[in-house]
Amino acid sequence: MTQRYAVGTIEEAGTAVLTLTEGLEKEEFLASRLTRAETRRQLRLMSKSALLLSPEVHALLVEIDWEGWRALDQRLATSDKAEDTLLWLAVRALAPDTLMWLRVYR
């Protein structure tokens, strides 16, 4: 996977996350199995793509929380009780912040 393709995947999946969760409160999000499952899948695409980017890209885009993506990827690989809170944090902070910084750097 090329660096450009990985960034494109992050942007597409991030846009899907924002679209899926637009206007939802935490309780609504957690109550919707379908929305939560698809959001989780899109966040997983984002985290996998973020980890495929080179250390040089990570160094250039220092405002993006690459360690947060690494942690999210590891946590989503092993489901646990903290997952709901983690998903909501990724929906409300990690994904939108990443998309914002990618747009700034474009």
C-alpha cells in the first residue's frame, strides 16, 4: 500500500465515521448496534492505514496522534469492556482531529 493510498483510506474512512455519527449523542451511538459496528469497522480501517504510514510521514505530521491510532488499533484487536468508551473518544476526538490536520497539511 502506498503512502498516498493509506492517507486516502484514512480520509475516506474518517469521513464515513463522521457521517455515521453526525448528530448522535453517546447513548444513541452505543444503543445502535449497526452504527456502532460500522463505525468500529471504519475506525479499524483508519488505524490500520495510519500504522502503514512511514515514520517519516508521522514525523512530518506531528500534530496527528499517531500513538493514539496505535493504541486504538491494539485495543480494537482485542475486544474488552472499555471498547465503548474508546470508540466514542475516537469518534469525537481522534478521527475528526486527524481529518482536520490532514486537510491543513494538504
